[in-house]
Amino acid sequence: MESVLAGLLPAPELAPQRLHKAMRYAVLGGGKRVRPLLAFAAAELTSAPARRVEIAASAVELIHAYSLVHDDLPCMDDDDLRRGKPTCHVEFDEATALLVGDALQTLAFQLLAHQELCDAPATQLEMLKHLAIAAGSRGMAGGQAIDLDSVGKSLSVPELEFMHIHKTGALIRAAVKLGTLCGEKLDKPGEAALEHYAKCIGLAFQVVDDILDAEAPTATLGKTAGKDAEQNKPTYVTLLGAATARDFADELHHDALAALEIFGERALRLRQLADFVVKRQY
Ligand code: GRG
């Protein structure tokens, strides 16, 4: 993914150089690449050609990278450390970071319009629509709006779940969906099982994120630890306690694995990623 993304991003010597350097700074050299890995793992179920998956997975990762750049801005989470490096607006400046997010988002959709992505226009349009909905006000951006609004408030567990299904879950579900759409069509039970897997993994990712924010050190996370408590944000840890939050993550992990049973050995990578999401240390 690192070399694929490096090849798809505008070259640093291309004008406007500062913007292109900042875009590359925000995307390259860090990050777990969970969403691209999920796209590749899901694509194994539909025997998708690797080049197509590279493009679709990159589009999702660019949306993710843009969301992190904007999330770190002073008007949002106001953070100065991301992926073990100064955040984009600290390394460059706020206006550049805003443009980096904008340009990464449009580049993501440009990639989905790539002629190498698909030979069925209807499927390609479906991919565009999926990513647009996942990133927009009914997906990630909407979840972020609820998150910003929830500071200092007490949410119920279903309200917290609604927020995270949008803020974090939508893009994770889109990664899995786009990966499969790069290949042969899945049957209805397969589609439903995979959607359930992605929903469980998306939520588990966030529950674990809340636990790590409360328990892991900044040096391991590569981002400022303890931000949720500092900003008085409701989390699974504040609502359920750390032990119950961990049990909830384990339950979601179990449900995700159960959903994969119908795929047998072909879902090995998806199983491994479910394990990684729940057992990760950063
Ligand atoms: C600005 C529209 C807009 C949305 C921002 C995703 C998001 C919404 C904000 C990120 C804040 C955050 C820490 C959310 C918790 C879950 C999450 C998405 C963590 C970061 O994802 P990782 O761990 O990051 O996959 P890496 O760096 O590994 O790619």
C-alpha cells in the first residue's frame, strides 16, 4: 500500500509543491492501513484482480487520511501528534492542512473514476456512491458532527453506538464493500454475512480505540493519549468501565468471526484482521 499510495499521490515536485508535499506527508510513512487491508482481505472472497483492489483501497485510505488531518485541526480535536509525527497543520500550517484534506478527498473520488478500476460502469458507480455516503453527513462527517456536539454531555450506550457506527464504522464498512465490488458478485447470504462482519469490526475498532486512549501511553499510540478524558468526551470506557468495554469488544470479535463461517478458508485474512483489530496495542 505504501508504494501504491506513493505512486497515486501527486509527485512532490509538481506545483503547487507545498500542497503536494503536505498531502504526501499526511498519507505516507505511517498508519496501520487497516482499511486497505480489509479491502484486500474482502476482495479474496470475490477473486478480485489486485490492481483494482489497490485503487479502491487507496481511495478509502485517502478519505481516512483526510479525516485525520481535519480532525487534528484546532477547530476540531486540536492535536499536535499523529502517527508519531507532528500533525499536518503543525508541520505545515492550518490553511495548508485544510487544503490537504480537501484535495485528498477529491483525489479519492478521482481514483474511483479510474478506468482501470472496473469494466462494469454500474458497479463502478456503486463504488462511488458507497464511498460518498460513507464519508458524508450520513456517514463519517455526520458521526464527527455528533462527536463534536457530545463534548461534556452524557450519552446513552445506544447514542454512543450510533455516533461510532457513523464516525468510524462507515468507512470500515465501505472498505470491505469496495474490496468485494472489485471482483465477482457475492450472493445475498454472502453479502449479508460480510456486512455483519464489517459492522462488528467497525464498532470493535472504536471500543478498542477508547480502551487504548484510556490505557496506552502516547509513545505507543503515536498520538496524544488520554484525549477523551481531557476533553470530557463520552466513551465506552467512561460509560461501561474498562473491563465491560473489553468484554464488549470480545463479544463483537466473536460475532464477527461467526459471520465469516459461511466463507470457510477463503476468509482467513478477514479472520486475522478481526483478531488484529481487537488485540492491537496502538
Ligand atoms: C473530520 C470529517 C472528519 C471526520 C473525522 C475518523 C475521524 C472522523 C476522526 C478521527 C478521530 C479518532 C481518533 C477516531 C477514533 C477511531 C479512529 C478513526 C482512529 C484512527 O484510525 P487508525 O487507528 O489510524 O486506523 P492510523 O493512523 O493507523 O491510520
